Amino acid sequence: MKENIVTAGVVFIIAVLIAGCAAKAPVVQDGKQVAMFVLPDRGIRDGMQENERNDRNEVGQFMEEDLINSLSHEGYHATLIQNRNQYAQGSAAYLVFVKINELHLVGKASRFWLGHAGGPTILNAHYEVSGSDNKLTLAYDDVDSTIRDWSISPRELNHRFVEKINDTHVGTSR
């Protein structure tokens, strides 16, 4: 009898975890799932030092993957694209442009040896969202800094972006 109660408890906990981690229902507009085509720009320019390019590539890749996962979890059909030609225009399709404007990365090794003296990781990004008519529906810059793990800043910026999309996305039903 005691084993049955324990088994039932474990099954209940697993069911709650699965339900809590499942993606939300699709975001629908005009009877179609809303598609978000994410076009990243890591802000790499000619003349940058190799370590700065490497930092932007590392943070950029992490940020892009996190944004795709965050949008998908919210119910959007999110796709990472490499150029504007890959954006499939439609009544329920949006182009999301994300650019890293500024990055001051303090890595784990520096944080370990220097602690807070290494300074904060600072990430400044620009977000734009435009619809099928190429009309800008959202555009803003956002900045985050942390003295903990650098991955916190991209996650926080993406989280705030997804909240803005959910709050301002006109014509969607959830």
C-alpha cells in the first residue's frame, strides 16, 4: 500500500512538471500561427580585435538560441534567419531584427580571479519588429548588466523583449 502511494506521488509530480514546462498554445492571428523570423546582427565591424569578435560571436549565438526558445515557448513559430531574403512575408509573419550595439564581456575566468573587480558584463541591444508591410511595429534599445554569469544579460534582454511582444502584439488571440 505504501509503495502505491509513493508511486502515485511520483507520477503526480512528473505530470505537474511536464505540464508546467510545456509550451503555451500557439499565438494565432488571422487564423494562422504567428511566425517570428529572427534576423541577428552581432555588431561585428571591420577593425575589431579578434577577442572582441569572439565575445560577440559567443554571446550572439547564445542570445539567438535563447530568443528562439523563448518565442517558441510563448507559442510563436520562431525561425532564425541569416538574411532578409529568408523572411517569408505574410499576414501573421513578423521580422525581428536584433543587433548587439555594445558588449563588455567579463568571462568566467576573469570573474573567478578578479571577482567584482573585473567589473560588470554589459550588453546593449537594439530590437525591431516589422510586419508584412515593412511597417515598424516596435523598435527600442535595451541594456542589461550583471556582475554574475554573463549569460544572465542576454536572457534578461530577451525576456523583456518577449514580454513587450506579448503586451503590444495587436490582433492576436492567446
